[in-house]
Amino acid sequence: MSARDTLAELVRPRLLVRAARLAALDYRAARDLRSALGTVPTRRQVLPTLLAAEEEAEGERRTRARTYSAAHHISLLAALIAEARAQERKPVAA
């Protein structure tokens, strides 16, 4: 399954996705991955790591956890969108 297919299966509020798409336009991996994840994973691990972190943020959003941050969730989704686009242009070797 491609990164685009994986993203297409995510069901998130429209406003959250729109904000993430806009944020993805200004995405820079070195800066934004460290901010979103606290680390910069290897190229091979970036999408699985982002997906896991975004899934956790989505769980917090759905349960209305006090720890939920919409800004953090948007940054994770923006990174996912930008990294998926980047991997479509330049696939990671298996």
C-alpha cells in the first residue's frame, strides 16, 4: 500500500486536514520532524513513526484528552502529507 493510499484511508475533520495541507506547503523535514516527534527518524522509518504519533494524537482528540493539542496534531498531519509526497517522488528502497 502506498503512502497516499494510507493517508486516503484516514478519516479526520475537514478543518484539521485543510490546516495540515496548508502547513505542508511550508514543511522542512529537519525542522518539522524534530518539532513534531522530538527526533528525526531514518527515511525508512519516518512514515511509520509519523503514522503512530498521529494515531496517538487522533486518540487523544477523540477522547477529548487534556493533553490533546490541535497544533501538534496539525504538524503531524502536515509532516505525513509532505513526507508521503516526497516518497512518491523519490521512493525509499526496500
